[in-house]
Amino acid sequence: MNAVHISTARTMLNSGDPVDLSVWRSDGSILELRNVISLRYSFYGGWRNVKILASGECRRVRDCCIFRINGLDVFL
């Protein structure tokens, strides 16, 4: 089984190493983010800012909407 708990996914994001993410959007579509690093995390808000290294674009994603990191399924 290739899956990790959300706490392990948070540790991977907080390490500063680039990761690949798959995130559900509010309309149910899937957002694929490749080669991103986590910049800021709000524990109480449940969101984090990630930066796409290729373009420099910053996005805000909710941790509970992350369902895959580096090809590993994320469970709550």
C-alpha cells in the first residue's frame, strides 16, 4: 500500500524539499502541482501557501484537500 498519513505529508511539505501535489479544488476538479515548496502554513486556518518553482507562482491550498504527494496517496 503506497499511502501516508496527513501528518507525514505535512512533515514532507515542511522539510523544504520540492514535492509534487494533487489537490481537490472547490468545484471538485483536480489541481496537479509539480515541483512546489511550502512557504507558509496556518494551523488554525488549515491552509498553506505553496510556490511553484518553475513559474514562481504562489497558490493557497487547504491541507485536507491534498490527496496525493509524490505519488503517495494521503489519508486522514
